Amino acid sequence: MTFLQRSYKKELLDNNNIPFSDIRKNMQELDFINRHLGGHQITLKGFKQLAGKKKEVVVCEIGCGGGDNLVAIYNWCSSRNIKVLCIGIDIKKECIEFAETRTELSAITKWITSDYRTVHFTTLPDIIFSSLFCHHFTDDELVLQFKWMKEKSLLGFFINDLHRNSLAYYSIKILTKLFSSSYLVKNDAPLSVARGFLKKELEQLCMASKTASAKVLWKWAFRYLVIYKHEQQRTI
């Protein structure tokens, strides 16, 4: 396999006929992977960079899946007496149904089953972010996605996604083969890496979407954190 260009092969999870029990297992294992391979820590780094010293924050995740990223943000804010309102958006009703079981978020989260592009905010969120979401889209779609996140956020947006390279691909392929009991994770985890990014590709996407001031930072394990911050906090 060559890693010079992004793969556009569809992941199994992109299909519309996956049983809810299989999606639940997939969400549970992704939560474990994020917690133990540093995914949540990268999400928190992006959140902290944008939230700064604010004591009240509205944060929205597009492609929220099972909601584990929002749980990580809520737990961090709760331990520091920061009031946080979470919005989770996912096009798959099964993912939202699973996310709704997150009892710790029930009082402070609005879950929305929708294509993120059709969501209307009565008040714009301070921060919009995605985690392991961008690699599901073409470059042209991502240019529009970056623009959307820029336009719909008051403070800015960040992205947590995968670094495409052979070591990451074969490592996750072996690990999921040995330890995963989800056929979705076994198939989609290495494919996600093949659909991931090189730093120069993310920089080009930022240029094309007029978010060239964004920082593109490499993080362990084989992730990129992209942070775009408005020069001044917007008030609309």
C-alpha cells in the first residue's frame, strides 16, 4: 500500500445498514482507543487553547459519534469549575442514540441528529471541533467544512485527526487484530489512517479555506491538531 495520497475507500461505518449493537461496540472501543492512545488529551489541548480563561463556554462537536470527546471536555471543565454547555451533532441516529446514554451529560448537552451543514444555531457556539471526522471527507468538502466552522464559531475551531503513514497504519492494524472484538474497528481503524493527512495537505486546506493562520501541530500518537482562532472574539 502507498501512503503518498489519501485513500477514498469508504469505511464500513459510512454505510447506512449497520446494526445498532455493532455501532455500540464500535463506539465503546473507540472511546477506549481515545483514552489510552492520547486522543482525548489532544482534544483537550485544542479546547484549552481556544477557551483560554473563560469560565463559561459553549462547545459544539460535529460528527460527535458516541459523545466520548464531549465527556472528556465536560470532566475537565467540571474539575475546574468551568460552566460548559455541549452540543453534539451526528448524521447517524444510532450514534446519537448511544450518546444520549451518557448520563453525566444529560443536563448540559443538546444532541442533534443531522448533517452538520443544515444545523441552525440560535446562538453561535464559542468553539466548534471535530475528532476523527475530517478523514471521512474529500478535500473539496473539507475546504467548505473549514469555512463553515470558521463562520459558525465565536472563538474558533479545532480538528483532531490522523497522520497518514505506514507505521501508524500497520501498528493499528496489528493492535486491532489482536485486541478488538469489533469488525467495524478492525476494518475501519487502519483504513482511517489511509484516509488521514500529511501536514502539508492540512496546510493547503487551511489556505484554500481562508484559515491560513491556523496552527497545524503533530501530536502523539500519529495525530494532527489543527487550531484556528479568530483574531478577535466575535459577538454575532
